[in-house]
Amino acid sequence: MTAFAFIGAALAEIAGCFAFWAWLRLGKSPLWIVPGIASLCLFAWLLTLPASDQAGRSYAAYGGVYIASALLWLWIVEGARPDRWDLIGAAVCLTGTAIIYFGPRAAAIP
């Protein structure tokens, strides 16, 4: 469930931000921000779904998924193929994501 929430959140965040990019940088209609705002709301909701006791830890783990997803967006939507340094960087980030999210935690003492 967590992987799907993170991937969905990344796609929603990138699509929402891209809507603003299209309006402000590509000269598209200001109406592009309407689905952009909806997409950013979906992104925020999806980030509440992963099982984590702390929002900050969940957001930190999500960061690696966002980076890998942004490179996929670069390739699929923008038509620019990521180079080896992009791929190495994404692999490092996803490794960090796994360490943050799945690392053993000491039980909290009340």
C-alpha cells in the first residue's frame, strides 16, 4: 500500500506542479491551474495513507520516490532520456528511502 501511495503522490505532485509550469513557462491557459490544484490536493491526501507514526519520516522516505518519478516524467512526458548520472542518483535516493522507511526503530518508552 505504501509504495502505491508514494507513487501516486509523486505523479499527482509532478502533474500539479507541471500544470503551473505549463501556464507560467509554456504560455498555456491559466485554466491549467484548475486541474493542477486538484492534483496537488490529491498528492497531499495520498501522503496521509502510508503507515508511519511521524509525518516527517514518511515525507523523507517519499522524497526518493519523488525523485525517481520525476525522472520518469522527464523521459515519458518531456521526451528527454535520463542519463546515467540521473539513474545513479535515483538509485541512491531509493536506497535512502528504503533505509528511512524500513529501518528498525526502537520502541518508544512512555
